[in-house]
Amino acid sequence: MRNTGSQIKIGWLVACAVVLLWWTGAYGLNDEVSPALKSEAMIYVIVAMVALSFPIGLVWTVVLAIGARALHGAGIELETSLWIGVILYWLSSLGMGYLQWFVIVPRWRARKHATAE
């Protein structure tokens, strides 16, 4: 039987995958949904990934928003397809959340327990 840490990791990865698959099914591949609504519905992916990767997901999203605003203010427009934007955001949030929950936090806890003994 797998240990609890592996089960949590698999559950977290599945939850992240469900977010992307749900958006893809409900909006991305739905021909009845307008491109504007698909774009606006990306907020569901953002909110879900911020929740799954909190607190680093919130920081990452704010950094991306500030960066995009700064580029826009400088007259630089990053035109990309909605699909690329959703996938890149999802992958970056997945990576940041994974690093936070399954690399950094376990090392921090191990170090904390080692110094407490």
C-alpha cells in the first residue's frame, strides 16, 4: 500500500488535471461557446489553480498580472492563442504548486524536525 504522502500527491495532481479537463470540456472544446466567453472562463482555471497552489499560486498569479500590465503599459502586446495561455498558466501553476507542496514544504518540515531533536 502506498504511503499517505504519495496518495496526497496523486490526489493533488488529479485535482489539477480535473481543472484543466473541466475547462477544456465545458469551454475550450465547446463550439457553442463564444471566444470571448472562453477567454473570460479562464478565470475558473485561475481561481482553481490559485486555490490548489496557495499561497505561491496567488503570488505567481499576481506577478504574472503585474508583468502583463507592465508590458501593456510599455506598448508590448503578447498576442497568443487562448489555448496556449491556458496551458502555460496551468503548467506554471502546476509546477509552482508542486515545488511548494512536494519539494519545499517537506524539506522545510524535515529540517525543522531535525533541529528540534
